[in-house]
Amino acid sequence: MRPFTYVRPGDAAEAVAAAAAPDAAYLGGGTNLVDLMRLGVATPGTLVDVTRVAGDEIEELPGGEVRVGAAVRNADLAGHPLIRRRYPMLAQAVVAGASGQIRNMATVAGNLLQRTRCPYFQDVTKPCNKRNPGSGCPARDGEHRDLAVLGHSAACVATHPSDMAVAMAALGAVVHVAGADGPRALPLPGLHRLPGDHPERDTLLRPGDLITAVDLPVLPMAARSRYRKVRDRASFAFAVVSVAAALEVDHGSGGPVVRDCRLALGGVAHTPWRAEAAETALRGGPATEEAFARAAGAELAAARPLPGNAFKVPLARNLIVRTLAGLVEGSS
Amino acid sequence: MTTTAAPAVGSALPRVDGLDKVTGRARYAFEHTPRDALYAAPVQATIARGEVDRVDATEALRRPGVVAVVWHANAPRLAPADDAELAVLQSPRVAYRGQYVAVVLAETPHEAREAARLLHVEYTAEPHDVELRADHPKMYRPAQVNAGYATDEEHGDPDAALAAAPVVVDATYTTPAEHNNPMEPHATVAEWHSGGLVLHDSTQGASALRRTLAALFGMPPEQVRVIARHVGGGFGSKGRAHPHVVLAALAAKQVGRPVKLAVTRQQMFAVTGYRTPTVQRVRLGAEPDGRLAAIVHEAFEQSSTIAEFAEQTTVPTRMMYAAPHRRTCHRLVRLDVPTPSWMRAPGETPGMFALESAMDELAAACGVDPVELRVRNEPATDPATGLPFSSRNLVACLREGARRFGWAGRDPRPGVRREGRLLVGTGVAASTYPAYRAPSAASVTAGPDGDFVVRIAATDIGTGARTALTQIAADALGTAPGRVRLEIGDSDLPRATVAGGSMGTASWGTAVVRACHALVAELDRHAGRVPAGGLTAEADTGEEIRGQEKLARHAFGAQFAEVAVDADTGETRVRRLLGVFAAGRIINPVTARSQFLGGMTMGLSMALLEESVMDREFGDYLNHDLAQYHLAAHADVPDVQACWVAEDDPHLNPMGSKGIGEIGIVGTAAAIANAVHHATGVRVRDLPIRLERLLEHLP
């Protein structure tokens, strides 16, 4: 790998200043970045280690929100009592990802900012618009079984690989950022962007921006939520498709009715995919499998699968229906 | 001489090198660092076919620590190679993407890798063809297939028998390319001194590798020494020399310093062999009661343009069942792909997936229980050769497996067992693997202290060979295992066959027993007194093995699987896997069990996960790391059991053992695919059984 300089700043301001170097990169747990450096995909000249400045605590805020420090390790996030009790889908999503060893190292911010695992992106001997803008996308006509069915562009069909971010998108978590122009906040799923003509940009972060924390909102229905991940092997595999869902059901005389819901999909797009069309279709409607299937259909109408991943559309539909049905059973 | 009360063979002697391994004292190839060693970073072709025009090393050579760049224009010349894959850096031709075209040598591995990344190689690319199709116009009939078997074989009139058969199964099965992926990647440390070459190499066969390297460098074999004291798995991929070994030796010769070369996991997907993908058509013709009249099994496979490797996929079909009319054949196409090679049970593994899936389809078509169907087709003598079997206990394995698994009373109807949203089913398949032996030599020395040293160039690739040979020697010498020390893994020791073909223990054990018996006789002549300098005896089994009685020698087994398939997602998980084996006398029940379980786990992995995906546009295997090439993780293997039936076969070797390293994988994928059919009613004929192959067909 390319030789690099390693710096460990004392606080966030120092970190942002250190990251002003044009080829600097923040280093969290290193579970993705170091791999990419070894592959020659990432070639930073300076690594700014932020594991000691970005906050490694989980705390309840006065308004009832839960603040998660950006450097909190994935394993600590999944195991925290507040997360397990209030946001089980988030704890489930984190545990569904990677392996125990990786979760012990990986940070919350690093998880949000991990790069796609598209095989072409990871191979520097091949074209890839995300890695080398303008070089082309071999995945579209090549191997794309694991890639996007929603929101992709002619330039890129990559998926975002995170499980955690899918649950956070469903929750509407807010990402706090320290930048050269001071702090600001980006609500999920608004941190990530669709590829469009610029797949080299995964997020709306500006150069030097440092994620400092993620706030999880007060959302009582999330106490009965679920993350369900479909994967090829039982552990240590990225999602083929995943769903994060929370459901609030009124059990009236006319049958159960959806009062509110949250739904997001993973493994289908360049971003964690908040299923707003499905949520709209569900709210106020009957909490039945037929209604769930209609809502899933409303969301997936926008899907533009490629020949090798067309199965993801019925798979996502089945998964949405089954996960919501499971939440209804759990609520009665 | 001391006499022990209980024989060591058959006892659960703990691995004699276990402590060394868990404490890190056991040194693997790359852990040897000769003084002044350089580190090699190979550079791989980025075209699938064509020529290297120029290598511009200017920038690479400017990097700190970089000593040399070697490529075809400045590489030392080798003698012509039998295996063109080993003519490393001898010509500008590129035969597959990922082939070595240059190597950078530097003082540290990091410097070497960075310089390799910056090396500028110019090519003239030619159009490539990397896609295996059964109807490929360049399909041809190879002269023979792997292990020297006949390419085609025909008995009776299979076409007429198929036409006349009341029940016919005609199905095409495919298996993908698969890569061996042992835990320890291939590595070589090469050092030249006084005209001789010393290699620390992660190899399955030190003696064979020595011969290969000596021929390439035009030296007598005695001037090459290959050391492989510990090897972290191979599954066949370390059974023969691959280009990295030659590259390391070539580079060391060029710069006059020792060279260390560690093959990366990514490189292993191009340069260290793999299992060919196969397309197999199986036709079975049977009576309504399931008795076979005809079997036709045709396999279509690939090799590279520079080397012919023809997997013997349909060979097990020749001896498995008693069908009077049979045809088995192999066709091969040479593509612009990496060269395939041995991977655990080459031939049996893909071939028995097809045959045993077809047998399950026949059982369903006839309404006969799948265990019973196989029993009904049990041959009295080997259908392939007409010879008697030395022992054949497939039926015992099937019966014992059925009993242990709880097969009795199984409802044969597919797709009817639900547990919530899960569809549950069970399946069975048969296994077989030949019990080969190859000539080997051994020596044993008695010391005046009453201890013995056994010397043989065998290799323990993690199987427990060192332990098993200790037990075998102890019994042959009439002493305790603690008094026997094994020296293996060095080509300077008496010549031994490769740890492959499941024949290591049988071949080496024979030589060890003969040497031990010779020593005992010698000791008797010395009235039991060992001279001060010790006493040594040797044996070579060449004559014994060439003269052995002609019999059909094979191990057999039966695998049973229970699977659950998620009706919403098509995810298949194996709940239970049981293997029952008839493999002669078991030398060590602990290491043997590990071999069976390891093989079955690899079979599970093959059934559900493993697939090397060919990138048609660029011509390489795309998913070239363990994040993308999925192997079974622990969570995929919740309950796997292996056991064996007693088998007393006096026609094998002095131990009465059959090889056990490969049979565990053989029937497993078919047993799982058959269980998936029983669970869902969907017959998946294309491995691996990915969820999308089930999803649209689920109830």
C-alpha cells in the first residue's frame, strides 16, 4: 500500500484541521478503510485517527433522545441496554452485520461511511465509476447479483452495505457533523446520496467533515421493531435484502389498523432505503397481509432490477410482508 | 524391545504436534527467513489473452528498498516444462488473466507490494473466450482423464436399454468452479547455495516437488531440497507445483539472494488451481421397481489453453451401481482461463453430485425409498472391472445411517412438512472413493536409549498424518507411541508419495510398517541389543504395491441431511448432517472424525455457498477473496456427525485402512440438494443452491 502519515489529534477541532490535507482520511476501526488501502482502492496520504476524539459514549439526552458517540464500537452499540430496549431493530441490525471480531473494532461513524462491496469497485485492475469516475461500470452488464434494484443510475448500481444504517434510516436518526464551517446536522436517510452522475460521492459530507455523534429520536413504537436480514450464509455475509420495520397497531373491533410505521430496506440501493411510499400506504390502513403486500408493491413499483438481481424485488416484497405480519402478531 | 498391552492403532492418541501448533512452535513455510532474504511481490496479467509488450520498471525501481524487477525479458531460462503452467516468465504470452508476468523483489514485503502496484506493464490484448458451454464448438475428447482413467467407457447397449426402459430420468446438472482455499495460503522461501536449491514450501508432496523443480532448473534431484514440516491445509491445491514456487526459485537465482514469496488470497484464485466447472447430463433407465438397466453419464469441463487437466467426473459412475448397460464420458474445452487442478475428491465430488441427485429423481419417479433404491442396485462385483471388491459396505452404511438418522417411516412426499414459515425435508446420498496406494520408502532407526526415529518424506497437511504414522510405527515396533519420533516433511528423507488421493496413510504406513518389521528382524539378529551408533532399517514398497492382488478397492459412505427452507426468502439452512463410512480400519478415531467432518462441511459449503464467478468481460474469477467467495461459517454447520461401520479388509495394506481425507465431501452436496427437494418440491440441479434458485418456485 501507499506509504501514509498517521496522526492522532487531541480533539475534534484538531482532527478537522488535520483533515484539511487534500488526501487525508479519518480512521475509525479501520475494518473497511484498511482493507481498501491494502487493495489500493483507497490511497490516503494522511490517516487522522479519530477513535479518541469522536465520542465513545451512549447517553440519554434531556429530551429523551439517545446520543451515540461516533466512535462507539458496533459491539457496544448492539449490547447497550438503552438500544436493546428502545430500538431492538437497531441492536438486531448491528448484530446481523459482519463478525464478532469486526464489530469489536468497527465504529458507528465508520459503519455509516463504509464503501460498497461491489466487486468491480474493489478491484483496481477494472473500471469503476465510483473508484475512477468516467471509467465505466462493468457491473451493469457483468456480475450484479448483489447490487441495486432501486435508485441506481447508468453510472453506478452499487449498494450501501451497512445493516446498522438501515435501522437508523428507519428510525430517522440525526447525524451530527463537525466541519470546517462549524457543526451541522443531517437526518438519516439524508446523509447518503443516490449515485446519479457522481457515484464517487457516497454522502453529502464535505471534505474534512467529521461525524461526531448520531442521535436516535424518541420513538415509542420502535420498542417493538425488527430487523430481518436475508443472506446467503448464516453469518458474516452482507444482506441480499434486509428490512428494518417498526409498527404501531390499533386493535379495534374492525380488525387491526396501522396507526404508524417505519420501514427501511437494505441491500437494494446506493443508500439505506427508507420506504416512504410503503409507509404512506400503510398508515391508517388495515394491518393485514394483503395491505402489507399492496404497500410493498407501492414501494417496489420504482424498482428497476437488472437481469441478475430481478429476484430481489419479490424477495423484498416477501420480506416486508412477513416482517410486518410478525410485528402484528407480536402486538396483539 | 518393550511390549505394550494395547495397540496404538485405533486409539485416540492426541495429535503429537498439537502442542507445537497451538503454541506457535510449529513453523510453516513463510516463517522461515534466511539471512538477506528479499520479499517477492508477483505481478499478474490484467488481460486474459495476448502478449506482454513491455515492462517499464523505472518508477518501481526508484521506490525505496526495491532491488529488482524480473520479467520474461530478463528472467533466467528454464528447461522445457512438462506442465506449461510452470514455464514461468519464459515467454511474453499471456494465457489467462492473473498469470504471473513479472515479480518485484524488495527488502520488505510492503516495499515490494507498493512497487508491484506501480509497475507499468504494456500488453497487446486478444479477444478471449472464458465461458464453458456443453455445446462449445471446441469441445474435444482428451486422451485420458485425471489419475489415468479412460476418457470414455461403454458396456452393453445403453441407448437401446434407455429406449426400452419403463422409467427414465434424463437431467442436466451443473457445478460451478470452486477454489480450494486452505487456511494457509501457498508460500515459498527459496534459497540457492553452492549450486543447490533449498525450498521451504507449503506443499503436499516434498519428494514430487523436488523432482519437478530439479527438472525445470536442469539439476539432479539431490541438489534440490524441499522442506514442508507443517502445512496449513491444501485440499489438493498444494499437491503439485504451481507457478509461484518456480517464480520464487527463479527470482532467487536471478538476484543471488534468498526470496520469500507469499501468495495472496486473491492470487490464489488464478494461480494455484481450482475445481473445473462441470455440465453433466445423466440418463438413468430403470424397471418400475428401480432396478437400473442403463446409466449414461456425460461430463463437459474446461481447462486452460496451456495445460490439460481433465477431471474424472464420471469415473465413479463406472463402479457405483449394477446397471448392465453403461456409458460414461468426458469432453473438455480449452479456454482462456486459469488452469484447473485437484480439489478434494476430484471426479467423485462433482460427479457424485449429479449421479446421486439423479438417483433421488429416480427414487421419486419409481416411488421407491431412496435408501432402498440404492440397496437394490448394489453390484456383486465391480461393474467397471469385473473384479471382486476387497470389501464393499455401502449397504451397511446406508442401513446404519438410516437407523441413526431416524429415516424409517419418512413420508416421501415433497413440500408437505411445515414448521411455521419453514419447509423441512430430508435427503440421502451415497459416497465412494478409491483406496489407492503409491510406492514410498521409509527408514527407522533404533537408538541405544530404546527410542525410535522414523524417517519418511510424508507430509502432514493438517490431517493428523504425523500422529497416525506414530501409532502405526509403535505397533509395528511393539513399543509405545511415546518412544517413536517421526521425521517427515523433507525431501532429503526417504522418498514418499504426495498427501493426495486419500492415499497418504495407506502408502506411507505400508513403508513404515515394512521398515519397522525389517528393524525388528535386525534387532533380533543383534539379540535385542542396539549398537552404540544405533541400528537402521529401510524399506521401499515399490515392488509390493506393483505386485498386489488385483481387486477393486474403494471406501464407501452414506450422507443424510435435514434442511429447513424459508418459504418467504428461499434461504436454505442445514439442520443436521450425518455421515456413515466404511473405510477399513480407523487408525485414530479423533483425527479420522475430523477428516470426515471437514469433508462433510466442505460438501455443505459446496451445496449452498461456494461458487467462483467468472467475469466474462475480463476473464478472471471475480469474487477472489473470502468476503465474496462464501465458505460455510460456523453458524451454517450446527449439527454435523460422522461415524463408521466396522470393516475388516485384509486386502488393503498392513494397517487394513482405506483413505478418509476425501470421501466426506463426496455425497454431501447431493444429500443436501435431495433434502431441499424433499422440503420444497423444487429440484435444484445447479449448484450452489442459492435462494433465487428456489424463490420463485416455492409454495
